[in-house]
Amino acid sequence: IPRDDPCDFCFCFRSDIICLQQSCPPPIPRCHEEPIRGFCCPRYECPVSMATAVNITTTTTTTTTTLPPHFFSHAYKGRATRQGCQIQGKDYQVGDNVPSASGPCLQCRCGGDGQMKCEPKPCSPEPMIRKMIAEVESRRKR
């Protein structure tokens, strides 16, 4: 049953209208919350520690060095490329899923711009619906 609030999920069951309120994961500390029209839960953009590879070409050699994120922006203007994220001590490539930050309703990935990107994903209300249906059934049997 359509609703104005994207957090409401309503359905008919044996001539009754049953509505569930979707809950969102708690806010992620130090992340920017961005609402998405038509979705209950927001998207999050989170700063992460980045490992950066810098390729410096000279007439004789090419050197690849891993530098901390605060160093490359000053010394190698424009020549630094981000290779991935380090989140909670674990390395991820750009685009990799970050399971420690993701959940049943939230998908977080390593972004290529120094941000961890978290998007809402469809949540399955089935376990809650089954529980509610069982409760309705048990009340009717009394």
C-alpha cells in the first residue's frame, strides 16, 4: 500500500492493513549524512585513511612510493593517485565492499575520492512480517 513516508511499509493481511516503520542504521560517526528522495535511510560519505601511490618519472627510473595522505597533497601536486582505502586497519581497493561498515539496509564501499560511500539498500521486512502475522494468528485463535 503506497505511503507518503518512505519509512512506512504497509500491506493487507486478511482484510487488515498492517504497517511497519522501517528503522535505519544508527548514524556513522564523523560521516556526512545525505538524504535520498524516496528512500527511508540516508546515504553517508565518510572520510577514510588513504594509502596513496605516487609515480615519479625521471629520465632514468620510475619510483613508486606509498605515502600517508597528508604528505602527497603538498609534495606531488597533481601526480598522486589514490589506490584504495584503509578502514579500521584493513586495506580495500576502490569499489570494494566494506563489510564492517555495511549492514542489512546499508552498503558501504571504498570510494576513489578519499571517502567511504554508504548507500541504502532494500531491506527485507519478511522476518518482522512473519512475526506480526504469527501474533495476529495467535490472537484470532483465542
